[in-house]
Amino acid sequence: MSQEPTVFNPLMPHIEVDDAVHFSVFDALVRMDPQGVLQPNLAAEVPSQKNGGISEDGLQWRVRLRDNVRWHDGIPFTAEDVKFTLELITNPKFRAWRTAGHSLVHDIQVVSPTEITWRMKEAFAPYLSFLAETFIVPKHILEKEADPNTAAFNQAPIGTGAFKWSKRIAGDHLELIANPSYAGEGPYVERLIFKYIPDMTVLYTQFKSGAVDLVDQSYITADHYEEARKLPGKQVSLEHSPSIESIYLNLGRPQFKDPAVRQALYAAIDRKAVIDTVYYGVVTSTETFMPQSSFYYNPNLPAQQFNLNRAREILDKAGWKSGADGIRAKDGVRLSFTNSTTSGNNLREQTQQFLQQTFAEIGVEMKISNLPAAVMWGEFWLKSQFDTAMVGVTYLIAADPDATNRLATSAIAAQGGRGSNTGQYSNPEVDSLLQQGARTFDQQERRKIYNRVQEIVRNDLPFLPLFQARNVIGRKEKLTGFTVNTNTRTASWNAAGLRWAS
Amino acid sequence: MRAFLLSRLSQSLALLVIVSIIGFTILSIMPGGPSSQYGLDPGMSQADIERIKEQLGLNRPLWIQYLDWAWRLVQGDWGRSFRDGTPVLTVIGRHLFATLLLMGTSTAIATAIGTWIGIRGATHRYSLFDYLATVGAMVALSIPTFWFGLVGIYFFSLRLGWLPAGNMYTIGDGSVLNYLHHLILPSIVLSLVHVAVWSRYMRTATLDVISQDFVKTARAKGLSERRVLMKHVVGNALLPMITLAGMQLPTILTGALVTETVFTWPGMGRLFLDSLGYSDYPVVMGLLMFSAILVLLGNLIADIVIAVVDPRIRLA
């Protein structure tokens, strides 16, 4: 891993690499499988309206739990632990990670050690997926702590998962050992070592030399893909990542209010050149924010065509006339803007230069102004202070298709909203579809709703999709039982299934 | 001596306060901040981020944050890491050994070799050895450490397979030999620059002494060349080096950023870089204070040692 896992209380704010440890040490009520379908984990079955786990109005939830599950210290796991976990997340003194969905839960009742019920303040279908990323923590350990933020547990976690905490050498690696009494399938390997290698080139070199068995976050860099594929004894594959790379337009800027401008810019992107030349063909083109591995992906959207003449025509027709400096303008608004991204990201910087050239050919000026990551993704991004940004965004939370946080009018933080709609996109039809989707529990019904949302967004072009990212994941050939799950944030989501072929 | 110590200590304290204020201010006005790492997390809403900021106390006025931090520090509480909630001193402690091992070894190598090259260069001035040493030092100083590191890894690890490509030890094998095996390449790479610097200073210092009258007198008395060199030249030439050593002392504990990155060495340099990346203010401030204290201490010790060994200098 090229970042160091440091947060081991799965309910506290953390980053992707920490997930790898959480998935191995802890269990959640449900788990999202590679096909995007929920499977029971600590729950005995996935609650649904059909099996009576969720009431018709979506407000009353009942979850039956597996029997005979034990914490790593031997204490039995019960519904009390689930209750404690859900209550800890909304405890104002606790520095919780995500609270979305959890804040709707109230009136939690432990019916029996293997059954729990609660009520929701409103019907909220995505909560089921959120539960897949809500790992259950032990009540008997954490309830004794005066301050859960600084509990010893946070540095030596105890879970119900396939692997037990062993030790951590800060700045270097951490070690988990197999839990022989794991309730689920596996584990088949004795020890799991998460090694922190900050430099991506060094990470690849160590994979090549055999010191690393599986390359997780941030994987192998695209420029090493061709070479890595040919390494003997290694299995290297391209796997979809849920991150969609696009040019984010700040629709609060006057240049981008006219749909014609957005269409013209989209037509002026030589996407094939970007994908093939800059990204070595490792990424795949896409027309939507929905990852292609999602059950809700809409494959029937019109494909973008690179056509500078058409781009010029669109702008001419919409009344954007070239000025003396060759830059188009209309009603005193010049078609000139800045594009920003993380500085030092080579591939993005090359892409920016590609765009700058083709945009200039249709009379649009794009200036490049890149910022260090901490600055770029701070208030500059969150409070919509950019003109345009080149960014890889994951739209789904816990792989649920509900993209309210990114697309709803109520999610525009720059206008006082509570969300991450940083492009300030606002379409009443999308808003109402999103509301409907969040209340609908039936998968087929939901698919129709989100397919329609994708159509509208493709037509509105609030952001210009460049590609869906793919990760180059490398592992030793002899390491079997490995499956990729794009619906999680880590390649180590199922370490319990890993085994060595003899 | 006592008056000297008191005045130096109060100067040092004032310096520490200034350093801490500057450090704290620069960190806080840096845009982004600890919450920006969650800016791209799909599940973290702006409200979540605001809540976390509030819980970390980052919404208070800067001077209150500073006074709060400083007051706790005075009481011995260095704060807790924003990232994982571990006390800052524990975080520093976890990385100290790795850095001490690497820097200690390389400094020892560098000082020994540097001293020898310096003296020999001075006594055999304009010889082939002296020229080679001069050119070698220039080369070592002008080529960046990471390049040496990568070339070293390429030849000795990938091509020849003699030495490990990085890490402090093989996981699962904590033997002394294993540590030493991993230590060879990074410590040699790090020493290169130090040898260059140290040998240049040592050569100049020796030359200064060698032309002094008391050396001529010693020779005139009929002492053997070896005795002149060991007893009269080297001893005196080492005096100015004490100050240099005092200035180098802190680096033994604060680490080598570049080398630690190239060799995936889990030391203080890496910790500083990572903490800066995550805007982990308590750890960054902790490291800043830690190294500031070491710098002041190193200089103080050097001054005292010089006064003790050189009777011409009186501390007042």
C-alpha cells in the first residue's frame, strides 16, 4: 500500500487503505458482493420488504443475526453490540466518520440476542448499502471507555472478522493473524501483513522482486502495466474502479450556464487520444457517473464524438462570437476559464495540455492552475471556488446508486446545502427522481429511476466525463481465491478467501 | 559557567516560543487542513466535515488554539495525532529507533572516514589522493541522495541481488544480522554526503594547524612525524569540528527525509512528510518542537565541550 493505515476504529474518519484492515478484522451486518448484490454477513439474512425485515412504508426495520459468532476475545457477539454501534455513531461526543442514514435511526430495540429492530425517521433505501460499510464494534470493550475517541481499542482492535489484530510497527507494516474460530468461510492464510511503501515506484519494484504478494491501494501505475503483465509468476489484471474522471464545471460561473457551451466543450475533447496516449489504454471511456460494474449502470447513453467542426457550429448557433483576441464571447462573457487539479499529477497535467489545445481551436481559452492536494480538495473544491476541475469522483456511497450527495440541489454546499454537489448542478426533475429512488426498496424499480437520472445528466452535461478509472492489480500467481470487488474501496475486501496454491 | 548556562537557557526558551508561534501560524494558514483528505470521500458530507472540525477544535480563533496547545505542552501534554488519536510522544517514539539506527550508523561511518580523508588530504597536500578526495567530495555533494539511493538499489539489489532493496528488516526475521544487512545500503548512501562535508572541513582545519608555529617547534624538538601529527595536529584540528558535530547532532534524531523515502525506512523523516500531508498538526508541531529543542541542545553542548577542552575559551 502506498499510504499507511492508521485508523483501526472502523467508525472513525479514515481513508481507503484503512478499509483493508477493517474488512479483515471486522464484520458488518451485510456485505456487498462483486455483482453489487448485498449478502448477509453478521445478519442471518438481508432484510427486505419481501422477508418482512423492512416494513411496507420503509420505516420499521428488523434484522435477525447469526448465532454462535464470537469476538476475538471469546465473548459472544449479540444484538447489544449492534445497538451500541449504531448509537455510538450518532453520539455527539464521538468523532464519527459518516453519519448519513444513521441519523435517521431511532428507537433501537434488542428483541433477543439474535434480533434487533429500529425505526427510521423517513424511508431511506440506501441505508441498507450503508450498513455494508458500518462495521460492528464490541460493546463490552468500548462501553468501559470514558472517551471512545482515544480508547486503547482504537490501536488494538477486537472484531469478529477472519483475522485478529497482532501488531503494528508504525511507519512500516502491520500484522494480522488468522482467527481459527471465524464464523464465516476461511481464513486460509496464517498471517496477513499490510506493508506500507510510500513510493509508487518502490512499491512496484518490491512487487517485481517478489517481496509483495498482492498490490493494493494505489495499485500499479499505468505506465508499468505493459511490463508488469509479462512478469513471470505474476497475475496482473485491469479492474474497474468506481472513480469517474471528468472535467467538473462550476455551473455557478456565467460561462457554463449555457448548455451549448457544455455540449461544445464535450465535443472538443479528443477523448481517445487522452485514453490511449496519456493513460496507455488502461482506463475505459464512459458517459455516466454510474460505475460500469454497478447493477444500475445505463449502457444506452449516446456516445461522445470528438468533432471540432460540430463544436464550432454549436457555439456559432448559440451566438458565441469570436472577439479580436480569437476568444469567443457573448453578452460580455468571455469563453475563458481556469482548470485546476492536484499539482504534480503527471497524467492529469498532460491531459490538461491536450484539452487546452483542442479548446483553443474552437475559440475557448483554458488556463491551467494546479494546486497542492491539501489546497485543491479543501474549501477550494468543497465550497465551489474553482472554474473547472479535473477530478476523479466516486458518486456512490457504499455502492448504492443514490447520488443525491453529488447531484441534488439540496447538496450544494456553496449555496448553504448539506452535501458535495460542488459543481452546483440543479435540475428539479433529477431532484424528484433522486427523492423517489431513495424511498424505493425494489431493485428493478430503482434501476428504472437511476437509468433515467443518468439520461438526464448525460443530456445536461454538468460535468464532462473523460473515463472510468481502472486499477492495475498485481498479485503472485500462486495466490488464489482473490476476487476484485469494485463495490468496496479495497482489493483486500475478502482476505478471508485468499489461499496459497500448492 | 552558571551565568552562561542561565543566559543560554533563557535565550533558548525564547527561541522555542518564537519557533512554535511561527510554526503554528504557518500550519494553520496553510489552506486545506486536516479535513481536506475527506473532501473526495463520497460519503462525507460538508456537514460531516464541519462536525469533525468542530470536534477537533479547529473552529476556534487561532490564538486560542495556540495558547491551548502551548499550555498543554508546558504541562507535558504534547497532544494527540489527528489521524489515529495516539499521543504525539508515542508517535515520535515509535519512529525514533529507526532513525537513530540509520543516522547513528551513517554518522559514525562518515565521521571516521571523513576525518581520515581530511587529515591525509592535508598532510599530503596536492598529492593524487588529495585531488581524488577533492573531486570525489564535489561529486558526492552535487549529486542528489535519491539518485545515489536508486542507483545503489539498481545495482546491489536488482542486478546483483546482494542487498535488500529497502525496509529496515525482513518481516518475520528480527535478527541483528538481518538489520545489519538492511542497514548497509542506506547508511552508505547517507554517509556519502556527510563524508564529503566532513572531510573538507577536516582538511581545512588540519591545514590551519599544520602551519602553526607550535607544530614547527614540535618538529624542531625532534618528535617523530607520527607523534607530531597525532598529538599536536589532530587534537587541535578537531576543535572547530566540535561545533560542526554539535550542529549535526539534531539530524541524527530528526532523520533523513529523502533516504528514508527511497529505502522505505520507517523513520522520523517519513513521519514528518506523512504528517504534513495529512495536516496532522499535533504531530507536525511535536516534531518541530522536538527538532528545535535538539538544535538548541546540540549547540549548547558543543559550546560547553569546546570550553572544557580548549582552555583559551572562557564562557561568560
